Amino acid sequence: MTTLLDIRTLRKQFGGLTAVNEVSFTVAEGETVALLGPNGSGKTTVLNMISGALAPTSGRITLSGQSIGGLAPNRIAHKGVARTFQLVRILPSLTVAENVVAALAFRPNHLWGRAAEERAEELLAEVGLGGRGGEHANDLTYIDQKRMELARALAAEPRLLLLDEWLSGLNPTELRTGIDLITALSRRGMTVLLVEHIMEAVRALCSRAVVMNVGTKIADGPTADVLADPAVISAYLGEGHA
């Protein structure tokens, strides 16, 4: 498979704290990879560096061979990286459709007017919000706000989709719906890197997992093998469970 994302000896320091320490891994085109680890392990910091919210202290991030580490978020987005956030970020004063249209206006091949409205409705239908574009974003339930955020990310037509605990906070029925949505994206060939704590979802979605602990990569391989690794079990549950 062709490598899409290549991370080499990535490091991020905040003063005297090393949040990410010499982390390296790759993601191939069309692959869905989990980035796992206990709270505070550096996972979201890695996503923030990939998406441009943070600049690396050192190391290299390339997308299809082009260096993106340290670029502004808008420039990285234009190169084909989109993301969701741990806490859903919506434009609450706008309608559901307008939230998606806003993203369509800022992608490289931007859409305006009726074309944007039609594309927004298509994207909302894709995530299960068909016909609800006229509702106010602030009135949506939590799962539906997450659907809208996903539609907005997809509006950028990303080559790489970063999902930061997108499935957290969902009840079992909503979780199944969320897993099905991401599965459908994977079947279309989209490349996904997801941070997730729900192991049911990780097993269902990801053929491969990368695990971090205290800023360092401790495992990388097939998901089932990684989740059975004593070092991974110890990182999540403590030494007595390894």
C-alpha cells in the first residue's frame, strides 16, 4: 500500500514537559488506524501537530511526501487533512446546513450559493441528517451534533480524516450508528486516523493500532495483537494486569 501519512521522530515539548517523545509511524492510503493510549499519553497532541494546531518541536510530518509539520492549520487543511474534536465544535447561531456550507466555502475548490447548499444536503444525508439542514445547530442532540461535525469535516473532501474521540459519550445504539458511519467511509477508501478509548469500536474499525504511553510509542501492529500485548495492558490497567 502507498504511504499517505509519514511521521518520523516527532517530538513536542511544553517548557520542561515532553508530551510527545520521538514518535514514528505511518498510515497507508485507505487504512483506518487507531492511535491509542491512556489519558495524558500524547495522542491528541499528535493529532494537533498533524492538523497544524501545534507546531512540532522537532521531527517530520509528511503527507504524500510533502512536509506539513509546522504549517498553519488552513494550509494543512488545503492539502487534504480534516478533523473532528474531543468536544464538538459547532457554529451554534447557524443552521445545520450553514455549518456545512461554511466548510464548503473554505476548501480549495470552494463551492458557493446553490451548489454549496445542494452539496451540504448530500453530506448531511450521508451522515444521517438528511432533510434537517434548516434546524439550528444548537438544537441538535449530542450524537446529531457529532454527525454534523463529521459532515463538515467531509465537506473538505479530505485525503486524511482525523477523529479525536468522535465516538465518546454515545449510548450503545448511537455507538453502533457511529461505527457504521465510519465503516462506510472506510469502504469508500477514505484514510482515517482515530483516537479512541472504546475498544469495541477499535476492534470493529481498525486493522492496525498504534499505542502511546507517557509520550512514547510502545506498540504498533495488528489490532488484536496490540491489544493483547502485555505492555499495552500494563499501560492501560497497571502492572498487576500485565
